[in-house]
Amino acid sequence: MTTVVTKIYPFEILVEVEGVKSKAMPDQIRTVDCQRLGLKLGKLSLDEIDKLDKTLKLVLSL
């Protein structure tokens, strides 16, 4: 996720977390050990989750 939202590509999703606009980039999926994760930033809305799901299907050719 990044807060640089000047350009949103079709495979990216504009989200708002704790009042800050960000973009989720499902084309940049990474695996990370749970111990390396920091604090939870917030939650996505149901609409944002739906958009993320559709975009992941597109990116992963499902």
C-alpha cells in the first residue's frame, strides 16, 4: 500500500484508511513472516474489499 495516489492504474484500488487516502497494489503481492508485521493500520470497507477481490482475480487471471 502507498499514499502516493496521483495516478491510479486499473489494477490498483483507491482506499481510505483512518482518513488517509492510499492505494492498494494487488499486482505487488509479497509473502511476509507474521513476526515482521507491525500494528494494524485499519480496516477496508465492504466496497473496497469487493473492488480488491475483483482486481486480484484480474491480476491473477482467475
